[in-house]
Amino acid sequence: MLEVRDLKVSYSGIQALRGVSMNVSSGETVALIGPNGAGKSSLLNTISGIVRPESGSVMFEAGDITGARAWVVTKAGVLQVPEGRKVFGEMTVLENLQVGETALHGRAPTYRLQDVFDVFPILQERREQRAGSLSGGQQQMLVIARALMGGPRLLLLDEPSLGLAPVIISQVFDALAELKAQGLTILLVEQNAHLALTASDRAYVIEQGRIMKSGASMDLAKDPEVTALYLGQE
């Protein structure tokens, strides 16, 4: 579904991505793990059209979206949930979800309002509440639900567990497992390596803008170098 080849990105002369290649197949959840500043968010932002690459290519369902504007990428069915729970705080939960529908660009929806309420029941209870007054966990659920309203074929998730209490993290990742079971394809950036490897089929380890390791998540979870560096185990 997604094929990234030799992607290079720089900011003010500093290379963030140094020839990154990776792929995601339909129905997979693929994780990208690595330390802060490794290039994880830069990769997502380049795929979604927020950042233009210096060189390399991004192919989505055999179509070339390299350097395309963000609205063109969303129209193709690639939607990103950015880090930081960026809700429209003065709008209600329902209004935030309705804004998400604008990403359809005339495409048939894959998730309707009741579908996202089924995945995140708390949002139905809070549908008339101002989004800025929700808890951090509820806001994270809302931004994922808002992306679903845009009809993603590929969902890009940037640090969905960041700043959340463990019980809320569990609820969010239970919802992601449900979406995967429904057939949604997910590319997950997550600094909690144990969580990322548990939730994904395959994973890539990125360091200093380069892919250092890749493989089945269950295999990487047993890799001595990965366990020492990212899982806190000897």
C-alpha cells in the first residue's frame, strides 16, 4: 500500500532523513520506533505532505505522492493524527468530527458518525461538550476519531500515548486493535517501544535519520540490541 524509497529530508542544512526506505502492506499495523530526534515525525510529515523531501519517493497504492500537498495526500486516503492532540478547542466534539469529514473530498466515507462512536463511546456521551474541556485521553480519542471521519485507507499516528495515564493508553490501544481488526492499515510512531511492538505486525528502528533494523515485531522484541536500547532490559 505504501512504499517509501531513499527518502532524504533536511531542515536548515541538518539532515533529518538520510535515505529512508520502508513499506506498509494493506491491513498491517507497522511501527516506527527510535529515540527523540531520530526522524520519526519527519518521516510521517513527509509522507503526509507537510514536509517536502529533497529526494526519494513516496508511492501510495501505486500512485506517486512524493512532495504532493497535504490536501492531495488526504484526498488519496492518507490521514495523519499529529502529535500533541490538536483539537479545535472552542468547537464541540461533534463539530470537530464534522470538520474531519472535509478530508473526504467527495470520496465515500469508510467510517460514519455512529461507527466512530462505537469505537469511542465516550465521544458520543460528550458530543455537545467543547473539545478544549475534554481530558487529555478524550482529546486523543477525538483526534483519532476525527481522522476516521476523513475516510483513511492509511492512518498515520504520531505518538498517541504521549502524556496519557496508563489506563487511558490501554483504552486508546484497545481501540486501535479494534480498527486493525476492521481492516484499517496503520503506520504508528510510538516512543514506548514495548507498546509499539506489542501493537504492531512489523516494525522499523530508526536512528539519526536511518533505518537500522526492521522485521516482525515479535522478533525485534527479542533482539538483544533492541531490548537493551529500547525495552530497558539487559
